[in-house]
Amino acid sequence: MKDGTLKQASKVLSLFDETPGDQIQALLESGLLTDLRDGNIVEVKRDDFRKLLGLMPLSSVVTIVSTDGIIAPKGGKIHIVSALVDESRAWEDAVSAAGPNTDRDWDVWKVSDQYPPMVGATQDLQQVILVNFGKYMRSKDVLAWGKTQNLHPSSPRSVFAIGKRCPNLNRDLAIDYMAVVSLISCSFEGRRQVPSFWWFKSKRKAYLCWFDGGWYEYCWFAFVRE
């Protein structure tokens, strides 16, 4: 068997990005890393291991097959989040409340004129349906799936409301990196673009992304019922 590569070692180290030093020290002193290194990992069921550590089993954190009559895409998942959405909220306030780590020079701040507040709107509790396809997808194919389920894209402000309401959603779903996308597009710098919200472990950021670009398996798409 070959020794571990530098690339593999770098990947292991990256798992501990932003982990508190005292937690890392406790892990080193516990000897658990040594046990994981020496054990027959192939025979270990991850859900059993997580249960031993007091963590939720991965199989229970998302709805896999269907929810309220919505059938998940093949190989995909559905997760429903309730959030207070205020469509009258100023764009800058919505972005900053959800994404405190968003860099001030990013394009997402520059499209407020294309997503104006809805005059007279009040806070409304919405059920936002998050859909993950488990594979690389194009925006047009995501929208086509939504039509088969009588769903349409949720608004950008609802996506930001989820970021504010569920700051640890990625960890609740046992995911380090996660994005939620609103496919309600705008035009910016000659391109069709869409707002999105990202969790990077403990950091939360809002982005403007290309509508015609592809989406990877860590992306979730926000829908509401028609």
C-alpha cells in the first residue's frame, strides 16, 4: 500500500479550517485520530460512529424521497425551511443580515435597483423548498424540474432570510460547504446573473453568479409553490 500523499495530507488539514484550537488539542489528546488511522475504516458504518459521538445520523438530516407531494429528483434531496420573509426590506439590509462575511466590493451589492423592495409588503412566514440534485446541473434544467412539481423560484430575499434564520444550516445537514440559489435572474455587466447565498463552514456570504454557468452538487435551489 502506498504512503499518504501530500495532497491527501492537505485535504485532511483543510477539514480543520476554522476549528477552535482547544477543540483540535482535545482531539489530539483523546487518541481518536490514532484509532481512526489504525482502524479498519472500511468496516465502520459512519452513522453508527456519528451516533456514538452524539451527532445526528446522515440518513436522518434530509428528506430523500418526497415531501408534501413533491417528489425529489432522482439521486437528489428535498429540505423544507420556514423563514420570515420581508419583501419590503432594503436590498443592502437583506444581504448584510444574511451574509455578514460578504466582501463590500462584490457584485451582489450592486444590483439593488434590479431587486427593488415591494412597497407595502410585510413580514410573511414562507415555506421555502430547497432542492438538491446531487450532481452538476444547468439552471434551465433546474427550472424545468420545478415546473413538473408546480414550483417556481423563490425570491432572493427569501434566500437571504434563510441565511439569517438558519446560520448553521450547513452543519445541521452535515455539509461543510453549501449554497442556496434563487433562480430569479437579473442583468449585470452584460450577463444574466442570479443571487445566491453560501455557507463556508462558519462563514456566510452572498454572491451574484452566472445564470448560464453550471451548478455543482453542493448547490441547493430555492422554490415555493405556485
